[in-house]
Amino acid sequence: MADGLRRLVGAESGRVLQEKLESWYRDYEINSCDQNLNRCCEIIELNSEIQGQLFTILNETSREGGHYAGVETIKTRLLPWLGTCFSCATSGRLFETNLSLAQDSIEKERQLRELASNQTFQLQELQEELTSTRLQLSHVQQDLKTSCAQEKDALRKLDRLNDYEQQIQILRDEISILDAQKSVLQSRFVRSRSPSPRHSESKSPSPLPLRSCSPGRARRTNASRRACLVARFGDIYAQERLDAETILRGYINDMEMVQRIIYIAAVESFHAAKTAYRQFKIRVRDTLSLGHSGPESLEDAVLDYIVRHEDLYDVQASVNEVIRSMNINPKISFPPEIDFIVISTLIRELCRVAFSMQTLVPPLDVAFGIDGELFSETKYHRSFESDFTAALVAYHVWPALMENDVVIVKGEAVTKRGALWSHRSRSRSRSRSRSTSPLLAHHLSRSRSPSPLRSGSPSKWAY
């Protein structure tokens, strides 16, 4: 404040203002109107500068006294004087406005300081909450890691337990087979040492003891195995089928022929797997019937044994059987320099799934389908190249999966108008006559002879 007052005194603005007033008074009568107005404006401007400096000093003085110092003086002296002296003058209104703005500015600064203080306090609280939350999160993450480690350890122990149970069951089955063979040998030994036929005929065989039949492990896991096999069938349609389609498109330009080959491969794979399952089941039943003794029935014991020993299934023999059947199928053709063995991966996976599906109760199978049949919305999806107004199936892309007469997974078919006449003309015109390549002969040499049921069936290629 002292600096501002010193500058105001040193500038001698008051003396200059007094001199200008005296000069104007002396020349007022001889000056023109414009000259008098100019003199008045100069004096007003100088007076405004002086007043501005005085108000600056007033603000600095009041600020030095604190928030409430000098309030009474301003109320009793300055404000009444401003109201009486400048109520009608423009300059008075300007001064009052400046003072009001100054007061508003002071009040806003105070409010801003309070707001900043509140925000700082809230920010500190948020930082404390954030720190606490991070600490809790770290504890939760640590607990989660511990739980995951414990869960993995439990799963490893459970896997080992399952392996032990499977090994124990395999050993029990082997013991049962050995006991059966031992019983047969003992019975033969006893018969060979019997004194006379008459004595042996006098003894009637004792009836077999009645046993309570309880469901085996295969039946208890039937639902879970069924869900896994149905999902695997869908995966084959989404992955292996498309891979086989890509391979065939490298040799065949006709997309319809490619899709027909894949469909026939799927149907033939199920036929071959079912035949292999029946033969495998007969051998297992004959072996276990020699010394079967257990709470479950013989059929359950046979089913359990097959489920636990599916790795004994000769899948390559079924693959060779499928390829042989496809080579003599008149509905499909293939370049003579290439064999159907190029899609053996698809055939192998289908045979495995089909064999496992026969162990379910009831078993799953693919639907029967022929070209020219009436399209069924409950059994098939229409392929994108279909005529959606057609009612007949031109050809099948993928078979439907059935459980008895109920559709489990829909297949895919192509519908076209005139499909029946097109099917008949294709059947008359298409033929297949080519020799088997050495590569295919090498794989077929490992397979068993074709089933008489298969070779003698009159409706083998009805799909």
C-alpha cells in the first residue's frame, strides 16, 4: 500500500488536475463548445486515473487488514458517499460496479478456497479407499492363486485315483478270465479222472446261484459319455469334414460329388463300426461267460469291459473296409490316380465315434436317407445352395444322428426341383470302373474279409 501511495504522491496528479481546472476556468468563455468538451474529457480522464489509483490503494489497505477489517468504515463512509454523490452520474455507477465486482471477486476467491479444500479432503479419502481396495485385491488374488494350486493338486490326485481304479478293474477282469480258464481246465481234469460214465451221469449239475444284477460302470457313466460323443460328432462335422472337403476339392471340381463322397464315407463308417462292435462284443461275451461271477449281469460286464478296452478296437480294419466299400459304390466317382485313402483321417474319427456310440444305452446311429426322398425339417438343415421351395432331397451332405427314432443332431441336405428325375439319370449315367492303386492295396491287406451281411445286402447303397 505504501508503494502505491508513494507513486501517487510522486506523480503529482492532484496538482496537474488543479492546474487544468484553473486553465479551463480562465479560457472557458473564449473557448468553443468542442474545446470546452475536450478540456472536460481530459480532466475526467485524469480524475479517473487518480480515482483508480485510490481504489487500488483502498483494496490493498483492506486486504492487509484481513477478511473483516475495515468493513464498518466502508459501510459508514464509503458506501453512503458513493450512493449520494454518484447516484445519477455515469462515473458513479461505474465506481459502484467496480466495487461490487471487487466484493464478488473476494467472495468467489473465498468460495474457491473452500471448494479446493473440500476437494483435497475428498481426494485424500478416495486415495485411502483406493489403497484399501488394492490391498484387498492383492489378498483376493493371493487367495485365488492358493485355491487354484489346491484345485490343480486335487485334480492331479483325482486323475491318479481314476488311473488306479482303471488299472484295478483291468486286473480284476484279467483275474476273472484266468479264473474262468482255470475252472474250465479243472472241470476237464475232473471229467478225465471220473471212474465211469454211469457215475458221472448220476450226478445232476447243481443250478447256478441267483445273483442280484446291479448296473455296471458303463451304465452309470452313460449320460456323460453320450454328451461327449454327441459333441464330438458335431466337432467332426465342423472340422474334419471341412478338412476332407478341402482335400477332395484339390482333385474334384464338382462340389456335389465332393459332398456325396463325404456323406457316403460317414454312413459307411457307421456301418463298419457297428459290424466291428458286434464281432468284438461276441468275443468278449464268449470269454467272460466262462468265469463270470459278480453282482452285475453278464451283459453289463461285457459292456463295462468294452468301454474300458475301446483301445482294442481295430479301427484301421474298419477304415480299410469303408474304403473298399466306397471303391465299388456306383454313386460316386474319383480320379483313377487318387484313392479315397486321402480322407482316411475323417473316416478314422467317424469309426471311433461310431464304435463308442454303440456302447451307449440305447446306442446312437445315423439316419437312413436316399436321394429323392421328401425333405424333413426335423431331420435335416437345408444347405445354402438349396432351392428352398423344393420338397425333395437332391443329395445329402451330412447324416442326422438318431437315438431310436428321435433326432439328436440334425444333418444337412440339398433340395432341388426335379431331384427324383435327376437322381435316376445320374444313377444310369454314372459308373465306376478303375483298379485299386498299390497304396490302397497295402492298407486293405491289413483288414479282415468283408462281412457276408454287408456284401449280400441288396440295399447297401440306398443312401
